[in-house]
Amino acid sequence: MIMLIQNMMMTFYQREINRIKDICYSNERQIDAVVRTRNFIDNNFDKEVNLILLSNVGFASKFHLLRLFKKYYGQTPKQYLTDKRIEKSKENLKKGMTVTETCLSVGFECPSSFSTLFKSKIGLTPIEFQKRATFAK
Amino acid sequence: MRAKIISIPVQDQEKALKFYSDKLGFVKKVDVPLGEGNRWLTVVSKEEQDGPELLLEPSPNHFEPAKIYQKALFDAGIPYTQFNVDSVQQEYERLINLGVEFSIKPTEMGTVKIAVFNDSCGNNIQLVEMK
């Protein structure tokens, strides 16, 4: 009875949150594994990160972890890592690092591939981005 | 094509500008008078001033269905939009101290932590922290 009254006092959105939690987020072991994996990427994006390493961190086999990560974050670990690196590279370019320094500082190895990737994601080359950021100051 | 504007309906633009600046910490970017007291008014995140602009638009005062839609969302507790923060708990405590009302306290939800507050302009806004 008390549960029923509590349920009636909740807003539509609160009931929806509880419903979605039950449907999507009831497996704590899986959530632990993907959260641990994501935190590892956040703290090690500047080093070489691969699926074998991540599967050790997440205590799951490579392809199981890949599926879980995609299920909970909607992106593969590789896509997430790339976005993280690009986000950090924008910060470093704004601070005045050269393109090569920036490329290496966020875990990419080849400055020309980095510039191509940066342009495809941001719409400007790293140098153009840096010029605009400096001009905006 | 680029997505630059996130529109938020507000009942009072001046009050909204005060709330979004003084309490939430956004910074005014564009303020163009559009006659009869209406403005094209945008704010941006202080840490990301080249990021998306929030357009605080007075639609509920001029278009009845907008007013009805805003009220229906508000009454159902549904957030109009959401902002990302590094720590939902810290932001919750900071905003509570500034007198902001929360309909959902910091709540773990799988890979995110969320909280929902009243923006005092007719909307619920959700805070999200990725875990």
C-alpha cells in the first residue's frame, strides 16, 4: 500500500527513470566492466590502448567487452578513444602546442594522419583551428 | 550544416538571463532587440564559449501551444534539455546553496548519474555526469 502511494506521488519522469533502470541497468557486473573500461581510456588515452588491454581491464573477453561497451555507451571503445583524443588535442592546440607535439601528447603516432582525422572531425586542420583559437582570444 | 543553437522556451527573458548567468554560470553571447521587449538572447558555457549557444526564447508568451507543451513537460517532471557536468553531486550541492529546487536528487542510473532541477523559467533541466 505504501509502495502504491509512493508510486502515485512520483512524477511521470520519475516512474520512467525507474522503469528504464530496471530494463537497461540492472546488470551491475556488466556496468562495472564498461565503467572500468571507460575510466581506463580516460586515464590512458595518451598511451597505446588496444582491445586486448581493455579486455584485461574490463575482465571480459575482447568481443564480449566490445559488445558491452557499445550497448551501454552507444560507441565502440575505439570511437570513444578517438573522440577523447580529439577533444584533448583541441585543448593542447589552444594552449599553443605545435601540431606534432599535440599529436604525440594525445597518443597518436603520425602527425599527417592526425591532421587528416582532425580535419574530418572538426572541419578545420589543426593549424587552422589553432589560428582561429588564438585570434578569438 | 552545423548545430549551433539549443533553444529553451522561457517565460521571462530577463529573469532567465539572470538565472542562467548568476546561478548556472553561463555567459551572455548575443543580445539583439527584436521589438516589443523581445530579444534574440543567447548564452554559452563559460568553459566552452565556442560551444553551442542556448537560445532563451520567449515562445510560451507568444504561441499558446508552446506554453501548453512547456507546462505539460514541466508537470510530468520531464527535462526540457540537459547539461553535462563533471560531478552531479558537487553541482547539486552548489545549486541547492543558491536556492535552486531539485525534483530529482543525484541518482545513479547505470553508466550515468543524473539530477533534475527547476530553472524557474518554466522548465526542468537535467544534469548528467558520465561514469
